Amino acid sequence: MFSIGEFSKLSGLTVKTLRFYHEEGLLVPAFVDPGTGYRYYDERQIETARVIAYLRNLEFSISDIKELLGQADEAGLLDLLERQRSQIKEQVKHLQKTIRSLDQFISEERQGLAMAEISENVSEKNLDAMLVAGIRVKGRYSECGKGFARLGRGFGRLICGSPLLLHYDSEYRDDDADFEACLPIRQRKSVEGASVRELPAARCVALVHKGPYDQMGRSYAKVLKWIKDRNYKVVLPTREVYLKGPGMIFRGNPKNYVTEIQIPVEG
Amino acid sequence: MFSIGEFSKLSGLTVKTLRFYHEEGLLVPAFVDPGTGYRYYDERQIETARVIAYLRNLEFSISDIKELLGQADEAGLLDLLERQRSQIKEQVKHLQKTIRSLDQFISEERQGLAMAEISENVSEKNLDAMLVAGIRVKGRYSECGKGFARLGRGFGRLICGSPLLLHYDSEYRDDDADFEACLPIRQRKSVEGASVRELPAARCVALVHKGPYDQMGRSYAKVLKWIKDRNYKVVLPTREVYLKGPGMIFRGNPKNYVTEIQIPVEG
DNA sequence: TGTTGACTCTCCCCTTAGGGGAGGTCTTAC
DNA sequence: GTAAGACCTCCCCTAAGGGGAGAGTCAACA
């Protein structure tokens, strides 16, 4: 006969656990002193304790273990084992899906962080044609968020790049602007209210703007000066690419937003 | 402004959950009527609620989410994401190990069940030589369990078959038997107290016995009669193979035990 | 204006598998 | 005899809500 402390060392279960198993009727001490309440365990119970620990390791619940120990029936045992297996398999599946989502999230955030490295100089580059889905809006710029939200819901995983805004006005307008929220997509699909088409290739003058949107005026001025200096002609619509903005998940800090101004030009 | 019920439908979170998030300070209603305590939610909170639901899906804890929503810091965000990822990866690893253990357990049990299909007729067969580890004991048969336990601990995953007992007595002895507990192994290894050697090939008369060990006398009688009828000569040691006995984990039901008696013979 | 049914409130207990600790009792060694 | 260490019971705590009781509130309809 072993006291609970000795038995704890022999079985590898803590004293608390042993008391708990007693209370649960899972591992009842061979003898309990009626006067003092002291628990005394039998030598044969070491094996039982090991079995219980083993089954706990296999993620069986206490009540499952009680059932397992209670029955000597083969078929029922196999059944319980397989149920447990498939349950755990489900958990694994779910966690793996979670990991995939996290990975995507992480890579998006990483890319956002990498954006901060890009230089802020005016440059000229050739844009390739790309397939986009767009929703055209006339009104305030603050309305564009809804457009992106609708596009996002409609095209989901077909999206293959950063969202962009096309400006059809030749000058800045505050409350009656004509613009189009666009998302690059990898495959055509018809969604109500959205126009899917190829955005043509273009030579453009570009500048990366870092910081909140309300400070983009200076950046625009820089680009337009460049264009004027070289006597280029602006081709509408102009583009604004949101390399890093308020994400799906987190609003982020506006001073870390990164936007590329792309002004298509001729001549 | 939406009542909690409306907001629950809009956000997909239960009313209980919303109240809980309020209590936790995670999603505080835009307005709480001081007179009635009614919660009213803002339109913008739908997005927050969705974000929270999304993060809960990624297995973030409430306090993690509070932290995530509280900070707009990129680096901290990435850090939290990666910590979460590696934590979940750990969980997956553990569960997969669990599944492997369960699989082994299941296959053992299945094999045991398959044993029940074997016929119970005396037969003659040729046994191949096999490598075994054995511990020889003189004494009571009830001592053999300890021998198997020691062998099991010593050889672990090298074991490649059912345990067997070799009987060196030419007749049955109760309290001073000479026998050896053996386990077939797939590779030599020296373990204190155990002898590793090749058990020779042999022609033998065999019979599968189903049921508890104390009823093996009848089965032995059947085999010995067969041998006597044919004038064979018994070659010691005889063997008893425990196709299904009290397993590592479960004692099982003795009436389902399956044992093969193998008596090597000459002539 | 009254009623009624649906909605909401707070408060309390419950879930798993034990962990932590307080306060009191028991055993055991010196 | 005494003191240390072992053991006891009892109570509270975990995470993320779920279930329900009893009471108050809102909105529609007569």
C-alpha cells in the first residue's frame, strides 16, 4: 500500500490529479482510512494509473476513459478508438486550415512591411495590361470603400493584386468626383454592378507616396511637375494603387500607408 | 443603431457572445441606455465584429484579440501572428503523434478481432526459424507477466510478433515450472537478463485455443492425442503463442483470448 | 390606452481537467 | 515531546461562452 505521495511518484500523476480521479470514480484508492481520509493505493493500481495516463495522452476525456476501462468488449473498444481518431483528425484539419489562413495573413502583412522600403522618387515605367473588375462611382471619394467591399465580396479569391482607383476627372474634385474602384482579378466572372475588362497597357509616370491620403497633394504636385517639365500629355484615367492601405482586417496606421500614383502619359 | 438581437444577426455572433465581449471590453456597444441597460450597436461596429469573428476563427484568444485591435503597430502584429502560427503548429504536431499512436492501437485491436475467425482444429505446420529474446524462469506460471514486461521495456519497437512461452518441462507442473518468456524481435540487442538467439525452425502440431488460460487443458489433450495417434515424438521446448491475450493497455475479456499451442515433433 | 408577445436585462450555475492556496489534521523521525 | 513534512477538505480559478430563471422593456395591434 502506498500513500498518495508515493503513488504519485510511482505513477507519474500529480497528487491533485489522483484526488481528482478518485472523486471522478476513475481510480479509486484500494483503501481509504475512514478516520483520517488518507488514501492508500494498491500495487496493481500502478498499472491502471499508467493506462489512464496513456489514454489521457491519446486525448481521451475522463468519461471516455471510464467507459473504456469499464468495458471489456472488443467491438465497443474499437468503435471508441475510431471515433476518437476521426475526431482528432477533424481537429487537425481545422487547425491546418487555420494555419493556411494565418500564412496568408502573415504574407500580406510582410508585403506591407516590405513596402516601407520602396523609394519615393518619381520614375517612368511601362504598365502591362491587366484584367480588372471595377465599380464606377460619381460622388465623394469616401464612398470608394463600399465599392471595394462589394468587389471583394464578389470576386474573393480571384483577386490577384492591390486595389486601385481610376480617376476620370482631369482635376481634383472634392464632392462630385468621377472615379472607379478596381481590383485586379485572374479570371472573368460576372458580378452585378461590376464591369470586368482589360485595363490597357500604358507608359506612365509613377511615384510612391507614403503616409495618409490627405497628404497626397504634394506627391501629385511632384508628378505633375515632372510631366510638365517634359511636355508629356496626361491620359485619363489616372491610377492610384493602394499598395498598403487599411486592410481587410486591420485599419493599420495611416502614416504607414503606401500608395503608388500612376499617371499614364503620351509623347 | 441596432439592438443586440439585430446586431447578432448582422454580425453572426450570438447574443450571449456579444454580452460577453462587452463585459470583456472587446466590443463595447456604441450606446448603453443608462435606464434600462439595453445595448445598442453602431453600424461601424459590424466590421469590428466581423474582424473579431475572423480572428477567433484563427484561434486567437480574447486577450490576444484585444491586443491586436488595440495596437496599430505592424511589427507587433507580425510577431503575434507568427507566435500564433507556431503555437498552432505545435498543436498539430502533437495531434498527429496522437493519431499515429491511435492507429497503432487500432491495428492491434483489429488483429485481435481477426484472431476470432481462426478455426480451432489441430493442424500440422512448419515453423520458420525466428530471432527471439527470452527470459528463462523457474517457478510459477503467474510470474511470466513480469518477464514479458521486462522484455517489452527492453526491446520496445524491435518487437515484431506475438509473445510466446517456451515450456521445458515434459509434463505440466504447477508451482515449479521451467519456462521462458520470449518475444520475436527484428534485430539483435543485448539487454540484461535476456538471452537473444535464433529459435530453430520446426515441424509441429498446432492448435488454436480460444478462451481463458485455465481451460487450456482440453486443448492440450487434443493435441497430445493427435501426436500419440501418429506416433510422433515431442521435441522440447513446446511453445505457446499468445495471439491475443491481456494487452499492454487493456486486460480484455479472458473468454476472447486466443492462444496457439505449438508442439514441435519428430518422426 | 391597454395588452400581449417578443426582446432584453442581470444573476447564477455549468462545462474540462485539474492548479493554487488556506487552514486544519496526521504521520514520522529525532 | 515536538517539529517538519505529508495529507485532508474546501474554495476559487482557468477560456469562452451556454442555459436558464425571474424580472423589466419595447413595439405592434386592438
